[in-house]
Amino acid sequence: MKNRFIISGGGTGGHIFPALAIANKIKREIPDAAILFIGANNKMEMRIIPDAGYEIKGLNITGITRSFSLKGIVNNLKLPFILLKSYYKAKKIIREFKPDVVIGVGGFASAAALTASTSLKIPTLIQEQNSFPGITNRLLAKRAKKICVAYDHLETYFPADKIIKTGNPIRAEIINLERKNEKAYQFFELQKEKKTILVVGGSLGARTINHCMATHLDDIKKMNVQLIWQTGEAFYKNIAPELLAKEDENIKIVPFIKKMDYAYSIADIIISRAGAIAISELSIVGVPTILVPFPYAAEDHQTKNANALVRENAASLVADADVPEKLFPLLQKLINDENECDNLSKNIAKFALPNAIDDIYKEIMTL
């Protein structure tokens, strides 16, 4: 009889890509395993999961509207009825599929799926990516059998006896990263002898970081360093011609980096948002990092992720609102401070958990 697994959650890449990493690990270990995803209709998982080769069922579910507008109040009044309907649909899906284990990665859909699975006495596991858990996982914690986390000190939010610190599942090419890879320098047409700054604001880009880079591009050109700057598609389409004209052998401006492992390989300093998966990857890479948390992330969890590193002098932090004044001076300081760079590199590497996917898989299989 086939092993059967349901994986539920989504809404953002920070939930979807760990879910896919777990599914891929299960398939590698158990090729004939049956895997079904449960997501939220009209969210990105309904496109990404089928593209990755997995079946997904959608629920008509939304989360709490964090707005005191009339529309927000009306949406929140409807929410209990939406949740109840989603719960019954999830229960029907689970009864028909008959999973051995249900895995929740956070997001609206996992609330209905994990609640339904526990009511049917099916064991559940939560994979929490952030240092400050989302409301869905906090509410589900008492019902789950196990909770895999990436940070210490989560006993405030979860039952201590259920917590297993595994880390976040990340891409194999990042885990097996070769620092200063010759092929990476060739790919970006850059020189090994010069320091390389990598700027990434996520796949969509980061407006404040982009404007800061644009403002200081001439200053960076004078510093005898190299720059790989991922702007995101929208910003790149609207870049003024005079900005692109400043590209040269040391300055690479791209909408999206297809070979992120190569970019990480040659980076000497990184400027990044503070999503949980990004931080897990940056910890493996182990280079000095300036984190600029996205201020509108749910419950400001990116700032909390960043602070977990800052407390251990494992990264520097610049608030999004302070980027125009503080980001470039801090970058200048790091470029010229070898001791601080060494300390940041050593300390961020302590957060690396390269065996996360193996450890999560083991916990799933014990259920």
C-alpha cells in the first residue's frame, strides 16, 4: 500500500517553496508515494504546485483583513462562515484521499486542512519557518503532533514537548555551495580579485533598496568593487536609460538572478530582505549581510527574523524607513572593516542548519 501525504499551506513563496522541498524529499525517498497539496484558490500555490508536477486542491479561504475600513470589517464578519465552509471541504478531501500524515507549512489553507485532519485522528506536523510564528500555526500548535522550527526560544508560542529544531528546507545547490566558484565569476563576467556586493530584494525586488542603489550607483563605481543588483521585473522595466547606461564590467543590473547559487558563491557582502528562507540560505552562505526587513510582512515577522541574528552579531539591520540615510554608509563601513566582516561571517554561519530537509523527513516518517 502506498504511503500517502497531504501538504497544506501557501499564499507566499516563503510557505510554498519549503512545502515543495518537503514533497521532493518524500518523492526521492519513496518514489511511489502519493502526495496531494491543499491550497487557497486564487493564490500563487495554485499555479506553482502544478508546474512542479503535483496535484493541488483549492479552498475558497482568506485570512483576517488587517484594516478598519468598512470593507475590512465586513470581510472579517464573513470570515467564520468562510472558515467553516473551508473546513468541511478540507475534511471531504482528506476523507477521500486517506493520508497517513498531514503537513502544514503555514498560510490560510493549512488552518482548515490541519483542523480537519486532527478531527479525523490523522497525525499532523507543522513546519514553521519564522522566528515569530504566524497566527495560523500558533492556533494549530495544540492539535499538531510535532512542530519543526528553525529558531530557538519558540516555547512562548508552541508546546515545548512538540518542538524539534530542524531548520528550514532549502535548495540543494545552496547547501552544496562552492565559495568563489570560477564558473560563477565567468557566468557574471566578473573578476575574482575584486570584492563583490550582491543586492537582492526578493524575486519582486525591493523599492527602497532599489532607489538607494540607484542614488549611489556613481559612488559604488568609485569604490573599486563589483555589484550584482537584482532589481525585480517591475523596477527593471521602469529603469531610466541613463541608469542602465552606467552598467560596465563591474556593475551588473538584472531583473532576476537565475543562478542564485553562483551569485551567492562570489558575494563578499550581501544586502537582502529578511524572509525566513532567505535567512536560512544566507546562513549557509556565511558572508557579511545587511538585512532590510519588508515592513509590511504579516505581524512584521521579517524584522523579528532579522533581530534573531542581530542579537548574536550575525547580521546588520537597517529598517526600511532608514534605507535612504543609513544603508549606503553602512555598506561603505563594511567594505572597509575586515574585522567586522569576519565576525559577521563567523556568527551567521552558526545559524546554518544544512540537514534541515533530512531531519524534517525523519520527523514526518515517525508519524
